[in-house]
Amino acid sequence: MVKIERSFPAPSSLAKEAAKKNGSYEKPDVVEQLKEDFHNKCYICGLKNLQDPQVEHLLPHKNGKYHERKFDWNNLFWSCGHCNGVKNQRKYDFGILDCCKIDPEQEIIFRLKQNDIELLSRADIPDAETARAMELIMEVFNLKNTGLRVYKSDMRLKELQKEMNLLFDNLEKLKEAPASGILLQKLRVLLKRESAFAAFKRCYVKEHLSDYPELTAFIQ
Ligand SMILES: [Zn+2]
């Protein structure tokens, strides 16, 4: 999870649809703007180029019970179906950290361990929204309570491992050729917030910055 710059004004269909009895929050202007703002990446798991994107509500509208939440641009997020499904549990009803307002990298340390992820709060005691975001991210990589979730959680972990290996390969090469322009360009792209699983990669480099001082500008 990384900081997202949400663009304004809100897509114009939202106000119009909110005034209707059975309005939709998924008109093309909303979908296109969310896809672009979120770099077509699930804001929860970090998977890129989603095949099954969904418009997710940070605070659930509960089948329209909370009408204003349903069409509130600030409450609409871009997620994959897996994460949206996992988040649909009562314990997340009060929302999770809002990555459009707060930089998750300032709150959470993201690490890939041997065969799991590890998330640590930067504060001694995380606030409730950060704690719930951490619990949710752990779940989307680990929850295996249905056959499909075994597959989907595993797939995300494997994709994350692949992306981290790509980073490690390039970091290894950088040690041998610290002034290589091509390598630095590759690493700059790999460490962009737009990239897949960016929080994990950026966090790794931050934690090993003394080994790679030339990458400082890429993780700002
Ligand atoms: Zn996801």
C-alpha cells in the first residue's frame, strides 16, 4: 500500500447518479479516473494490471444504507476482487488507513520474509485504521478459508516474490556497476509508487539505503 494522489474534481456522474433512486457509482468516468489515479493497481495487495478490478468503498455503504458513502468520491478506491471480498468483513466496517490522505509507508514497514510477509507498525501502538489496514493486508496474502482463496493468496505471494527477486537481481548488479545509467533507470522504474508491490520494494531499499545511497532520490 502506497500513497495515492487522488485527482479532483470528482467525476461528474457521481452527483447525478446520487440523485437517482438506483444510481450507479461505476459509470465510465468514475472507472477511468480511479484506474488512472490508482495506476490500475489494487491499493490493498499491490497487484498490477487487474483482470477483475472493482470499485471498492473504504467505508462500506451496506447496500445503500449509507447513501452518501456510496457516491462519495473520497470513499471510492480501486481494488482487485480478492481484496474487496476479504475486506467485506464486519471488523473492517470502520474503515482502514486512507492511502489517499496518509502515506502508508510512514506508518507501516513492509517486508517479505522467506514464505510470508511481515508488517510492522512504525509507531509503538498503531492507530486503529493503520492496525486494521495491517490486518487486512496480512489476510489478503494469507487467508485460505476457501479453495479459491488458497489459490489467490498464494498467487499474490508468488507475484510479490517475483517482483522482489527482480529488485534483488538489479541491486546485485548495481553493486558491480554503481554508475550504470541503464541499471539506475531500471531501478527508478522498479521503485516508483506506480509499480507492483511498491511498498515492499521501497521499504527494502529504505532499510538498506547505506548499501545503495545512489537510490535515495528514487524512494522519496
Ligand atoms: Zn488486491
